[in-house]
Amino acid sequence: MGNRLAVVSSIYAFLSISFWGISFVSTKALLEELDPYTIITMRFGIASIFLLILLIVLRVNILIRAKHLQFIFILAILGIFVHQLVQASSLLYIDASAAGWLISFSPVFTAILSVIFLSERFTLNKLLGMSIAVLGVLLVTTQGTGQLTLSPNIGYVLMIFSTFNWAVYSILIKKFSLPYSALTVTFWTSLIGFILTLPITYKMKGWLALQNLPMSDWLHLLFLGVFVSAIAYWYWGKALEVLEATQVSVLMYLEPLVTLIAAIILLNEHIILTSALGGLCIIFGVTLVNKQVLNWIKINLMRK
């Protein structure tokens, strides 16, 4: 039963990663019309409404105790306000593909913080798996050139800070162990994130740009609000309820692979041999870290 939950939790985390992997494209497109604050305000406003509807339909308790408000507020500040603002700002200076692979280094920070604050074991399997996954990320991002091109750019600095911030957020979710469903926690953090950015958006008159926003950009906002902000954050929290923070976060190595596949399907880009090899390394590395999931699959295949 425990292994089955681990598999389901891994699926939740993978879906989150898939939505986040595509989100850079939508955010980059919206930055041509909207400022980062307006994008964050709109997407988490949409997310809050969607999550509230889910809470009502699924009859999940929405109330939280006053003593836990401080923890919810911290998660909202780090996971919503700071993380999304820094990430969106970085896309003003770097392209979406660069952001996609930089965020995949977050598991390194998560693994280190998990050992320090959650007393998680840093096993040989985890170390080997993370090393292979890092190699895979590097192979994917060379895109056949054989080298990474990192020019001095504030966008890269912001994106790296974003990866560290996300690692802290994931650790705190696990550390706080709030006695509420992941759906309830996600709703409140989204709502607080929306409230925090709303005054800034109003002062900057970001809402004026919404009046002439084309339908394609509204679709980007809906995607970011419903799938990237609401469902992805909710599923990430559900995954952390079962798996170790390191096991969940290491799945972020799949993000560049998801972006690559999306580019091939949506943008008709040609697959490169080094990228394909990198993708296989990422999958193998993630599997090593999540050995519990692999064992469950083997057992069920043997039964069949």
C-alpha cells in the first residue's frame, strides 16, 4: 500500500513538473503585454477562484486555525510572491528554455537542505541518481553544441535564486506538516499571494493592459492560473505528503525534458541525439532516486 501511494505521489509530482515545464513559454509570451506583477496577480486570482470551487464541490474543509496562519503566510510569501516574481522577472532577461533547465537544479539545494533540516538520508542511490540526472540536464541543454553558453546576465542570477527559494519552500511544506489537506493549503497560499500583489498591480495600473489583451494571451493566463498555479501547486503538496522532499524535488530534473518534448510537438523542432541521450539519463537518474517507485513497478510486473 505504501509503495502504491509512492507511485501515485510520483505521478502527482510529474504532472506538476509537466505544467511548470510548459509555463515558461506562456509567461514569456505574456511579458510582451503585461508586467510581472500583473501576471502573478491574475494567475493566482484565477487559481484562488478555481481552488475555492474545488473545495466546495469536493466538500473539503476550508477553515484553518489562527495559530497556523503564520505558517501559511510564510509559504505564500516564499512559494507565491517571491518565487513567481523572481521567476517572471528573470524571463525579462533570458529566454524560456534557459529558465527551464536552470530551475532543474533546485533538487540539489533540496537534497542538501533535507539532510540538514529533515534528517533525510543522503544515500548512494540518491547521490548517483542526482549525478546522472545533472549529466542528463547538461546534455539536453547543450542542444548539440557541446557547450553551455552562460553570459553574465541578471536573469541567470534571478533564476538560480529562484531554484534555491523553491527548495526552501518544499522543505518548509514538509517541515510544517500542517494538519490540512494539500488543497486547503494551496487555496490559502494562492489567495494570500493574490492579495499581496493586487495593490502593486493597481498602483502600476497593470489592469489597463488587460482591456486590450488578445484572446491568445487570456488563454495563457487561464493555463497559468488553473493548471500551473492551482493544480500544479496542489499536486506538489499532495506528493510531499507521502514522499521525501528529495524524492519529489528530484523529479524537477524532468522539466527540461518536458520542455524539449513540448518544443518538438508544438514548435516542430528537430530532436538532437545529445538531447535524446540526456533525456534517458534524466529518466534513469530520477528512477534511481525514487527506488521505492521502481520496486513497486517491478513487483507488480512480476505478479502479472
